[in-house]
Amino acid sequence: MRIGVSIGAFSAATVDFITEAERLGADTAWAAEFWAGDALTPLAYLAARTSTIRLGTAIVQLGARTPAMLGMSAMSLQGLSGGRFVLGVGTSGPQVMEGWHGVRFDQPVLRTRETIEILRQVSAGKRLNYEGRIYTLPLPGGEGRSIRSQMPPVHIPVYVAALGPANLRLTGELADGWIGNSFFPETADVFFGPIREGAAAAGRDVAELDLTVAVGVEFTDDIEEAGRRHAGGYAFTFGAMGSASTNFYNNAFARQGFGEDVRAVQELWRSGKQGAARERVPIEIGLGTNLIGTDAMILERLRLYRDTGVTGLRAGFAGEDPHRQLDDLAHLLDLVSQVTAEVAE
């Protein structure tokens, strides 16, 4: 398994953290995009300050940019980084797309498919000519004509953030990788089953895909406190991410056996009882979706991720002290090396 690090709010301190993470051996720096800074600008800056670490978006929001504009940005970053860029895409949800971008949230799986297909025409240097249900290029009845990028053709690895079965199947069919969260290795087939189906239908081997999962990392002996704190952090996800009727995170947890729990948390949050909502999240969610505990406990969790077929972890580290976070990264990399060596033996 490769270890990546997640980038939160971007600052000069972030640059120092990522350059040191690169020195320690982190594989990828993943920049997020929601309703703060964008995901592409920080990676362009990091491209000039790093030399080996891959630079990925987790994720850029589909619909916020035209597919061609996304292709232009991706090709620019691939050139600036010397081939280290990874384009992670996702549909986000109605709260962000309609409330922030003013773009109707509809047909998310189809939008993902058409965007990837258009982006691959653009990055391959082909003349852009596309007839889809969402996008038609050139626009019919207008004065535009089919044109091609003037940049050199380049491969852009595309990873899809998918939680629902249809989007997971699409990931297996078209993508280079998966950006996963809400993930328990014990119920990995909830996600990997549809990915395998999509890959098989397209004549692909699922081993071709880089399957990455987000985890919080905290080395501690106080398992109860850390587990409950991480669990409480999900209350915002269950209660505020998405609308009352559309929350892909809640649906993903429901498919893994936590349907009653996430519904209860959502109801508490939306009724203004945020504290009670945090307390209502089961500790099993905090512990099961993260790497929390002693070395022995985290080694056991790492083996579970390895054995399910996860190929990459996108790690976030506890606390605000970058020195401690880097120490924890170095320690995690040592444990992953140990788990990997077990397979070789």
C-alpha cells in the first residue's frame, strides 16, 4: 500500500509539511475542494516546490468547470509537475453544486461518464467532437467548430470519488483509480463488488485500478476517547453534507449496516441538537473507518486494508502540530513497510 497525505487549508506551513512528507516517502499529496480554496491552485504551487511526490485532487467538483476547462487545467498541471498529477473527480452533492455553484445537480453518474470521455479526447489531442445527453460539442446550430488542444497529448490518470453502486461500476469501467471514504475493510465488498462488476463488463482487470481510501491516523492508548472524538466528527457528515433526502455518505454507511444510526444522527442534527448528534454516532464508526490505537492495533487494521485489495491510504493526522504529524507519518510508513514485507515473505 502507498501512503498519501491529505491537504486541508493551504498555507506556507502546508508547503513545508508536504516537502517534508515527500522526503519521508509519502506517495501523494491530495488537495480537497469544497467551499473554501480550490484543489488545483495549491497543486500548481506544490509542483514547483516538490520533485517526486504525486499531486492529486480529492476531489474537483464536476459541473463547476466545463469538461474542456478541466482538461486544460489537468494538462497544464501534468506538464508543470513533470507527469506527477492525478485528477480526482466527483459529483459532490446538491448542497454544494446548487447552493454554491448554481449548477443543477442532476444525472451525476452520466455527468461523470461524459466528463471523463470528453477529457480523454482533449488530453489525447483528438479533435473534440462529442454527442452526449448532457454535453454536445460543438454546440449544435451555432458557429463553433470542432477543434483540438494545442498542448502535446498526455495521459491524465483519472480517479473517481464514488459511493453509490452505479458510480462504483462506472469507476471500474472507466477510471484509473477510486477515491473512497466511509469505508470499513470488513465490508469492503459493498464498494469493491460493483467496481469489479464494472471492470469485468469493460474487459478490464480490477488490479489495474488504484483503490485508495481516506483514513484518520492517531497513535494513542486512550482508544475510547479517540474513537468517540473521531466518531463525533461524522455528525456533520450525516447531518449537513447533502440535503434531507440526498446524502451519499449516509447511504454508504447504511449499506454497511448503520442505517438506523445515520438516520438518527441526521434527525438530531437537523433539529438543532448538534451535541446530541455527535454523541449518537457509534464509536464503531470512528474506530472502523480510521487507524486509531496502539501499534499492534494499527498493524492489524493495515493488514485488513491490505488483504481487501486497498492499494493506497489517504492519511490525515491528529492534532495541529506539524512536527508531531510528520513523526506520525514516519511511524505509519514504517508500519506499512512491515505489513508489505509480510506478503513478500
